[in-house]
Amino acid sequence: MENKKLKEYLDEFKDDAALHVIVANPQDRKIYVPYELNMICDKGKKDPVLCIEVGQPQDMDAELVEAAMEDERAAQPELPKLKKQ
């Protein structure tokens, strides 16, 4: 993701809105509880870096599993139509 896209997205919210971070592995249906979020500032780097410390994986709840499945279905390419012989 480019910084410009992230800024456009965040501009949709109030300045004092809470930031929620979800770290997940949709294929394994696991989420990771974020413990700490750090923004790394290195004067030699040109790109921003976020470092998220996470805990042990946990199973996704039913709502997150359904959302992952919807995303997977949407990402599936449409099958080509077969010609009748």
C-alpha cells in the first residue's frame, strides 16, 4: 500500500478516532492479538514502517471466518464458459 492511499483512508475519520489493528491469517482462520504498535523512524529510510508485536494465534470468531470466506469468494476468478459440442 502506498502512503498516499493510507492518508486518504485515514482522512475519512476524525483526528481523535481510535485506531484498531487486526492481524490475521485468513487461510488458517487465526487472529493475533496486537500488544504493541511501533512506528519506526530511520532517517536513512524513505518508506514508513509499522512494527506490530503480537501474541499467540487464536481462532477467529464466526463473524471473522464469514468475512474471510466472502473475501475468498470475491477473489475467485470466474470460470470460463465451456462450448457445447
